Amino acid sequence: MELRLSICVLLVLCVTGTVNGGKILVWYTEASHWINMKPMLETLVDRGHQVTVLVPSSSMFMNSSEPSRFQYEPFNVSVSLEDIEQFIEKFIHFFMYEMEHLNHVQVYIRFIEIIQTNLQSTIKMVEGVVKSETIMKKLKEGNYDLLLSDPIYPGSELTADILGIPMVFSLRFSIAHSWERLCGQLPAPPSYVPAALSELTDKMNFSERVYNFLFYALQDMIMKQFLLKEVDKYYSEIKGTPTSACELMGKADIWLMRTYWDFDFPRPFLPNFKFVGGIHGKPAKPLPKDMEEFVQSSGDEGIVIFSLGTMIKNLTTEKANIIASALAQIPQKVLWRYSGKKPDTLGSNTKLYNWIPQNDLLGHPKARAFITHGGANGVYEAIYHGVPMVGIPMFADQPDNMMHMKVKGAAANVAFKSITTEDLRDAINTVINEKSYKENMMRLSRIHHDRPISPQDEAVFWIEYTMRNKGAKHLRVQAHELTWYQYHSLDVLTFLLTIVLLLMFIFIKTCSFCFQRCCGRKKTKRKAE
């Protein structure tokens, strides 16, 4: 009888979970963005939601045939995997080896070319969804409650608009915060909010504020002229009416920003912007037996974890030997994620791995330092576990990320283009032997953990909140409905200035009239005398 009762209770709970669960559509993404998204999706599945992920036929990280706890909805695209890999390789090679030989104008011209090339590929990805009658029919029949997207790839806002469902964005940032500012109406006073990728802090002198102001303006111009303009044209073609991609992005109910005040600088924010940096942070798990043995062999000196991420595969022989030589000169054991040719200068204290459990190594008691390219995911894993860093930033947000950590006293940086064995060796020894680096990183780690709710739970809460309330438009500011001159109160200032000038004009005319009348009477009296 008790067994039957228990089974009945379990069945009721299962039915209840299914009823309360929502249907979430996830827009495709790639690389570290997908790595960051997956833990959130798995948590949503744990909470009884049905998660369906759109996956293109050509993808470097997403595989619809692999076993998964969420459903995949594959769609065909005309871009080959080889084309994507070649573009990524050229992109990385430009930032690592070519950019240092170009002036600022040449860099911007090349950067615009990269944006336009990437946009052509991403538009073809969008076409695989919105121009496919089969896929769109499935999506419409899916009756989804919400679309979740990292807007690094366009198309999600258009799809959400066509399906008529709420939308939640999850992103680290856009260039110079353009999407957040221009489309999401997030305030960003250039006097103390440094533009993303500017490598500035919130403490700027006059020349830096000038640079920051111009940086915002230049990036906005590039974003509007070479990205949004083309996307607007495509969206208008699909919908058959003039359509603004920025306006569609502005309809997002919630913006989940993957940063926090342990890492970022304080800034204004809006009710529908939630800062959830460190979503993928988690406690360390035991290491594989052979790796644990190598770690334990380090004794009191401990270990250094070294990874340049999943995208860096083209270190030159010269650079690899410089790095290996520096690692050979430190007393710690080094676990280096490296898939290239074995460097000739590799020391006996360094072991190469095609893959390492980075989070588990950073959470190991013997972890002393983390050598990193500065990707946001790795930075947050280091903050979570309180491990100081040596940065070798290369491209995208990496220089900006490592500048943040350097300013906060938790990292020492080495320039990749001019890296020397001595510089890298000294940087490693500095962050390990100078106590301030560890102390500062532990302070950031305490800030990271001292929150009323974990970042992942907060992100999931706001996704569920949006589904429960059929959207979160009540959190959107009225700024979305204002023109640029209304937003800055230029019409009000013009009106007030007109009133002031009018009053001044009336005052001057009145004084002039009175003066003339007064002087006129005196002249009349003199003539009469």
C-alpha cells in the first residue's frame, strides 16, 4: 500500500512538473558562447522545461547528433564547415600576427572587411531558418513560450518577432556596448563608462575621456553603416515592410549580461538588464588519476595551468619555444593545453595535453597561477576559484578583459606580439610570489560569491519570470518610444531657449520703447522752452 502511494505521489509530481514547464526555443551560437549557454540550458531542463536548440548543418561546436538532455532542431545552411574554419583561422591570424604591422586606418579598413565577410555568412545562416518553410512551420507549430539567444549572431530577434513570442538575450557585450546602448537603451555616460574594447577604466583623465567619446562615436558609425544597415535591408526583405534590426532587438524582454561587479566597473543599468557574470562557475571535481599524480608530484610549489582556449591552434614554432623556455624556468609543474608540434625547449616540469579539465584544475588546492588568453569564461573560472592570472591576450575582448584584471590587481599581462622568455617567466613568478595578486583575486572571488542568488539561478529565474508573465514589457523604459532628440530633451531645451530669447527680446524692446518715450518727452520740453 505504501509503495502504491509513493508511486502515485511521484506520478503527480511528474505531471505537475510537466504542466509548469515551458517550451523554450534557443537560437544557435558558437564557440565560447555555446559553452557558456549549455549550463543554463541544462538547469532549465532540470527545472522541467522543454528546451529546443536550433543547430545549423555547419557548426564547429554544436552537434545535433550527439546525446543531449535537450532537443535539437537541425537546419541546412549553404555555408560549409570548411568555410567557417577558414574564416576563423584568418580572423585569428590577423589579430595575432598581422595587425601589429598596420596603422590605425589600415586596421579599421581590415576590421570592416572582416565584419562584412562574417555578415555574409551569418545572413546565410539566418536564411536556413526564416526562408525554410519546413523549419518555420515546425517553429510555429511548436507553440514556444520564449526564445533565448546570444545576439552575437543575427536572426533571433526577427524569428521571435515572426513567431510573436517573448525574447531573452544572453550576452557578454557588443562592441562599444552599441547593441545595449542603441537598441536596449542602456545608459552609458562616456565620462565614466569605458567603451567595450577601449581598454580604458572608469577613472579617465581628460585625454582618455576624449578618446572614449570618439571611440563610442566611431564604433556606432561602423555598427550602423556596415552591420545594422545591411541587416535592416535583409529583415525588410523578409518581412516585406521597412524593418529595423535595432528596434527588434530593443523588444527583448530581458538582457542577461554575462558580467558582474567583481570583474566589470560600476555603471548605470535598467530594470530589464540583469548582470549574471559567472553563469558557468561550479565547484571543482576530482582529476583523472594520471593527472592527479602529476599535480601531486609538484609538492609545495604547486601547479600552473596554461590554456589559450579552444580557438588558438596556430602558434608559430618561435612563439611556442619562447613560451616553453619560460615555463621550464619556474619551479612549479605546468599543465599546458597545446595541440601543436612539441617545442624543442619544453622542460621536464611541463606536460602537454590536447584537453584539460580547466575548471577542476583551477579549483585544485595546488593551483598557483593561471596563464590565459583572457577569454571571459576562463577569467570567471579563475575568479570563482581565486587563482591569480598571467594574461597573454590576443584578440576580441581578451585585451580588455585582462586590462580589467590587471587594474584590479589580480593579473600581470604580457604582450603576445613582443613576448620574450624573460617577460613571461618574470610575470609568472610575480603573480605567484607577490602576495597582493592572490589577495586581490581572493577579494574578487568573495565579491563574486557574496550574492543573494547564484548567477545561474538568477538567469534561470528571469527566463522563467518572462514566461510566467508572457513577457516583461513592464520593465522596458519609455526611452524606446522616444526619438533621439526627445531622449536628450533637445526639443525641451529648444523650447525653453526660445522662451528665454523671446522674453529677452520683449524686455529689450520694452526698454527701448520706454527709453525712446522718455527721451522724446525731454526733447519736446526743451523745444517748448
